[in-house]
Amino acid sequence: MDALAAGNCDVVINFGHDELPYSVNEPGFLNVVTFSEGIERRIDCSLKEGLRNCSERFGFISISQAEAFGTSVRHPLYCPVTVDEVSAGGGAGDLLFAGRVTYSKGIRHAVNLVKATGLGLNVAGQCELGAGMESILAAPGVSFLGCFKRLDLFRTMRQSTALVQLQLCDVSEAFGMVTAEAMCTGLPVITWACGANTEIVGEEDGVIVPDGDVDAAARAVRMVAAWGYDRREALRYRSLARFSLRAVGERYLRWIKLGIK
């Protein structure tokens, strides 16, 4: 922060979910904006307008995020992901919900898949209790595992059938870090057709289903459950080539070199 105050930086890259990119408003800075929709709603409108007026100085993690601010990018940046270099699993386990355990992240839809598929659901992450959340997590077939260390989360991903990312579409997902991490372990992703997950998940990475269609999500689960080791390994290597620290670092460097000319 001392370097920022002294003006000794050309680039500010913010990987946290906070307002730091907006607090650095000098023309000499480039900013990479990474925070989520929930934070965007708390940003002052005047700062949003300032972003629109200086959009050439900002990089976005996804096109969906850029559009939320009335700007556009041709080639979105992707958050770097580090995963354990281990082989993908065989997809014979339960479903997985990972991340913040909230209504907005679609925990209720994920739980509905238990009955629709007959598979269990492991829930990993920080839970925001209240408003009946305890009863949702106590549903038959649901196991709340709490917060994991990253390596333990990756191992759980390798043993799962699919990651279910069924967040509410009126809360646009800026970039699904858990989505990218899952794909980097060879875990297919089931997601609604909204938000930045549609930019991340291709037909070889999982299935995008119509918003709110639990039956379609259940069919998608059965589809990816049949993916064998080879297909999941191909998903893992393809995703590492997109989201690894080295790949992302090269993207950032290209964008930074263009921005500071």
C-alpha cells in the first residue's frame, strides 16, 4: 500500500473481493477488476461512472462482468488457479456444491438434485446460516462438510461426479473460481445458462442447462456421470492450459504491455 500511496506502481492487480481497484483512480494505473456481483452492488455509482469513463485502464475477469458496468472486452482475463497435479477421478462419487453456501449461490437447487438423481450431495464451504438454511442442509442425502483446505477440496472434487453451479441468475456470477478449479481437477460442471459460467464451461467441460430446469440438470448429471477417466483427464489438461498460473500470467503480461505503452 505504501507503493500505491507513493505512486510507484504502473499496474494494480486485485484478486480480492473488495473496492481496491476503484480507490486507485490515477491515470497512470492499470487495474484488473475481479470482484463479484454482491460487491458491485455496494460500489458507489460515481465510481462506476468513473470506471466507464476510463474503461481502457481496466481489465475484467469475464465479459459478463464487463457488461455489468456498461463496458466490453474482446478477450477477458481469467483468474489464476492452482491445483494439485494429480490425475482426475472416475466420476463414481456424489455431487459437489462448493463455495459460499447461500441461497444466491443456488444451494436449494443443488439439494433438489439429490432427489432427482438419486446421488448424494456434498456441500463444502462457508455457510451463511439462518432463514431455514439448517433444514436445507439436513435434507436426506446431503452432507455438509464445512470449509476445506484447498488441497483437500481438490481431492474431493476428483472423487465427485459433477460440480453443481446453479446460482440465481438475477445475481450475475462475475467469474466462478470454483468452476475453474473443478475443471482443473477433471470434474465436469453443471450450470445454468447465465452469468460468466457460460463463458467458462464448454461442451467438453460439462453441461449448460436452462435456468431453473432441475430435470434438465438431472439429465446432465447422468450424462457426465458416464464420462470415463480419459475424458476427465482431457478436461483437466485442457483447463490447466487455460487457467494455470503460467497461462494467466502470460495473458496479464500481454494486456499490461499494451496498457502501459
